[in-house]
Amino acid sequence: MATFKVLEQNNPRVDAWEKVTGRATYAGDVYLPGMLMCKTLGSARSHARIVSIDTSLAEALPGVRAVITGVDFPEIRFGSGALKDRYIMARDKVYYIGEPVAAVAAEDEITAEEAIGLIDVQYEDLEPVVDPLASLRAGSPSVHPDLENYEGYGFTIEGGNICTLLDADRGDVDQAFRDADHVFEDTFRSQGINQGFLEPMACVAHVEANGRLTIWASTQGPYQVRAQLASVLNMALSNIKVIPMELGGGFGDKLRLAFEAFPALLSMKTGSPVKLINNREEVFTQNGPRHPVTNYIKTGVNQDGTIVAREAYTIFDVGAYLGAGPNSGIGHGLGAYDIPNFRLRSYAAYTNKVYVGSYRASGVADMTFAVESHMDMIAHKLGMDPLDFRLKNAIKEGDIAVNGSRVPRNGLVECLTAIKEQLGLPKELPEGHGVGIALCEWRSGTGPSTAAISVNEDGTVSLLTGSVDISGSDTSLASIAAESLGIAMDQVIVAKRDTDLAPFTGPSGGSRIVYSQGKAVEMAAEDTRNKLLALAADRLGVPSDALACADGSVYVQDNPPQALTLGQLAAMSVTSRSGPIIGNASLSTLPYAPVFSAQAAEVEVDKDTGQVKLTRYVQCQDVGVAINPMAVEGQLEGGAVQGIGRALTEDMQFDPETGAVRNPSFASYLMPLALDLPELETLLVRVPSEDGPFGARAVAEPPGFGPPAAIANAIYDAVGVRIRELPLSGERVLAALRGEGNDIAYIGDELEELKRAEGLSV
């Protein structure tokens, strides 16, 4: 491995002092003179026409400055996914309980709450659709009967509720199944989950005297918020500035426009700044969570354990609007395996529930639970060791991935081997104890990325990017700049940014910041270094290739005392022909860089209660290069904890008649606490990527994929029951031990309907 001076070191976060002293400013901390408070009124119906909205009593309440409804906005549809299928506020219909139908600006929050209670909305009920499988069947009510008229890409079944289809095919799947020695098929279901961020959605809007709109927002995607806000308000993009504030967690749900348009329009009407902060119930009922997913998997295998064919059908419940639906699920139906023949389909089905949002690689964890449970089941039926079965079929360097890319060098085998050695597999465990593994695959995210680095007269450098700091990503970017320029971390100033100041970049999410944004920083640092070397060569009278940049200076390699500091060069550059030293870089995409993670769980199952106790958890991931090992391990542990919560306790419960969220609070939505967890064992494999900054790969999302399957497989190893539905609750395990209620309904009728719609053979 290469020798680094800054990377692969445990560097403290660049914002550590602000965070520990409480000086970091979040959207809720913004206070402006004359600021009003905004509250929203959510729909009381899951599917209904709006007959009338009477706001007169609310408007007459002392302290109320303005009330808005959907008709106050331009009649413009927008979308968070492939379709423009929604208005920013309900106009003539409501599609889920909690959908905003009005908003109030008042002098204080209590008055705003009181005013909301005075708004009278009259509805004409329509039949709701709650079950995504039922929504596929002939005769089911249509959530969006005018779907075919929406702008964007959509796949529709006449009279149905399917709004998109993603597909991938290779080889002769039907013939491969006929030729296979064994064919296995299973259906799995994962539950609805909430992102669980601690900071609720919050923003402040203020229209300045010149008509420009400024938004202080808790967001991962300031440029995306600006673009969508301009659309729904019918404003010029240049008239909107978005200032991303410190982020108290987002995990994907803060990537897009949320409620920023409500205080924005109220500010336009009142001439005053307006703040909106969700309460926790509003976070659960109005901000896009993840909904249940049904996965059907069919696999053809030869007697020696070679997988020859895979068919996978996934049905995503996307709620009332297509947000982040099946976008990540389709490419992961194969898992981390080389399968020559496949047919993969991911469908998005409308229901009358809160619209679906992003949550750490939307859909991949659902698919991983299904694929890795299915792989374990096949291994046991073939009499093979589950780890050996995975190694036999693992995708290798030079194979072609599902996206058509060549698989580059990677650490997949090293991860599985490390897990095997750490756990001492295979091994005997006491009765009621079991061990399970899961192999996870993902990719390093890409997308538009930009960076600028300027050299200051004191030898420091200022780094400017358009990305929002999430989980210490600013520290990683500063580390890359420092390593590239041969300076210490404390010599890098990470500038605060907004959409007026910083160059355009994609949102902070999707495993793209270190890999893609970090590459832009590395390229900008290289541009800066080249300009430093050129100026130093001119002033020192030597060729630039005779110079090196290290320890805050540019020096002659065969005569190090002959040198100029970065500060001296910055001062010289002001009067030089080329001008002040500023390095710039931008990129759009980077080549495919896979990320592999192996995870293993040991459990103890109480046969009398079905309760599952996680006694040990081990994970190993190929990170390429650990930009900041302490931060990398923290990301891996945090992701694993989220996956453990998904596996064992977290469950957004929806009313089967109305689709309303039944448990909209942390008191009833149970995330794991420290006392619920064993000490997490985290191992790092370092196989550098070909294109990432210094060989780094993405880190944060894969650790959340594996826990559900690893724990389900461990439960089977412990007590011999297979749970196909999440969460893996004590009630489900006990029912399975008693031989009750452990089957997920096979979705044959639904598959036939979907295949007929595609023109495929049934």
C-alpha cells in the first residue's frame, strides 16, 4: 500500500470544535427580525376529492399573518422520481393521510397551531388502495387514473397502479432453467422503515427587498432544492439562493424538495421571514420513508453448486407519489454473483400512503435480504457450506456486471476470507445459538462534482465545493487536498457555501462524496500544484519537473534547501503574469467501482419466547484506501446499527384500511439502543480502486445491507426456522417454531399479470 502523510491517519473532524461547543448552526437555529412561524395542515383522508377549504376563521385569528392552500401555488406538477406526478400542495384531491392541504404563517408557533385547527376542509371520499399487491389486480381502484398524461417516463398497465418498470436481461433464461439440475424459488417481504434522523425537517425563507428568495435549509441537495423550488413557484432559478445548514442526519430523505415552498410563498405574501420546523409526527407522516417491498426470486443451479439462471421480480410500494422508488433495486437481483442468464424486473406500485423517499441506497437492503436469504437456503438444500457456495459463485475481476461494466480488481474474496478467519468458521455453537453470513455489493457513486482551491498568502489553502457535509465528509475532502498538496490538515480551510457562491455539484448522498467529489478535489489540488510548480520553476530558475511539493513548500528535489513556501508563492502570484493561484476541476461521471462487504451475525434464540439476542456482529468491507480510518470505521458501525434495527425491531406500521402511519414516534418506532447491541467488530480490506481519489471507494451505505439476511440466516442455523419477512421479531420466530404463520404468499397471480403486461411468456 502507498505511504501517506495525511490519509490513513485518524484526523479529527474539521468542524469538531463547532460541534462540541454547540456553535454549529442548524436550520432551526436561524432567527431573523420579524420572523414568523409556519405550520401545515395535513389531510384527514387517504383518498378524497377536496370539496372546499374554509380558511376564514384561521385568517381572523389575532397573530395570523397569512394562510395558503394549494390553489395559491402555480398549477405546476413536479416529481422526485421519473414522473411529475404531484403538486407541491394538494389542489383538488388528496392521496394520503397527512398530505399538506394548507399552511399558516403566524407570529408564534402556538398561534399557528391554533389557526391550523380552525381551517375547515370538506372531502368527498374515494376508495383507497393500501396493499401494493392488491393494487396490481384487475378491478383495483386507480390511485392516479390520469397517470398516462403525466410528464416523464412511466410504464403503465391499463387500469392498474404500476407507474414505472426497471428491467435487465441477459442470456436465455427459460432454457437455462430447463437445463438446470435444481430450481429454487422463494418470496420475501421487507417492512416499511423510517430514516430516524434526529434533526426534523427545518427551513427558513426570506424574500429580500429586491425580490430575491433566500432559503436556509436542512438539506443534502441545495441545488436540487433550488431547481425544484424554482419550478413549483414558477420563479427564475437565479432569483433563489439556498444556504445548506449543518445537517442533523438525513440518510437520503433530505435529498430533494420537502416543505421549503410553504414558508417561501408565505414570506412572499407577508414580506417577513418565515420558519418551518416539523415535529416528530410530521416527520413520520409527511416526509418520505421507505415502504414495504415484496421480492420473488427464482434460481437455477447445477448439482455442483454453479448458479446458471436467476429471475427476480420486485414490487415496491411507493405510496402516493413516485419518489425514490425502485431505482436501486433492479441492479442487485444477482447480488455479488456471476450468473450468466437473468431476467430482473422492479415495479413501482402506487398506494394511498405517504410518498416514498430515499434511505441509504433505496431498495438495495430489501433486495440483499431476499438474495442472501435465498442463497443460504439453496446452500443448505444442496448440502454445501453457505460461505463456500458464495465463494464458488462470486463475481470476479474481468466478469461483466449486471450494468454491463467490466468488474475491476476488488476485495470481495478477501472480505469473505477475513470474516471466515475472524469467526473461525465453520464452528460448533451451543444449542439455540447460530451464525449467519451475508455478502453485500454496491458501487461507488458518481455524478456532477466540482472543486476549487485557492492558495492564501499565509500558506493555507481554501477549499470550495458545492457538496453538503454529511458524517464528516468535509474532513475527508480536506484530507485529500492536504495529501495532494503536501500540507497539514490544519492548513486547509473548508469554506462555507451556498448556491450563489459554490460551483454546482450533485447532492450529498448515494455513496458519491468521497469517490466522486473527492476525485474532483484531488484533480483541483493537482491543478493547484501544477501552477505552484510552474511559478516556483520560474522564480527558482529550474525546470518544473525538478521540483516537488511537500511540507508546505515547493523545493528542488536534489537541493531541498532551495525552496519557496506556499505563502511566498501565493504572494508572488498576485503580481505574476498568470495571476493568483487557483486550481479548479469538474467531472460528470467516473468508471464503475464496485464495493463489497461481508457481514456475519451470531445470535442466541430463546425457544420459549422466540426472542433473538444478537451476541456478536462482524463486518469486513473493501474500502480501497481509508481516507480517515476512524471516520471510516464510524461510518461502517453506524450503517450496521441501522441494518440491525431494520432486521430486528424497526417497523413502520400502516393502517390496512386507510394507509395511515400507526406509530409516528420514537416511542413506538423502535430503533436499537447501545444496550441492544454487542460490540461491533469491523475489519477493513484495502484493494485500491482504479479511479477513486488515491484509490478510495465508497463506504457508508453497504454496511446497512447485510444485517437482516445475516441475522435471518443465523436464526435458521440456531433453531432451524426460516423467516422470510422483516422484522425478525420474537413473535414471528415463535410462530415459526410452532409451525404457524411463517409463509409469505407466493405472488404467482401478480407475476402472471405483470408478465402478460410485458408480453412475456407466463
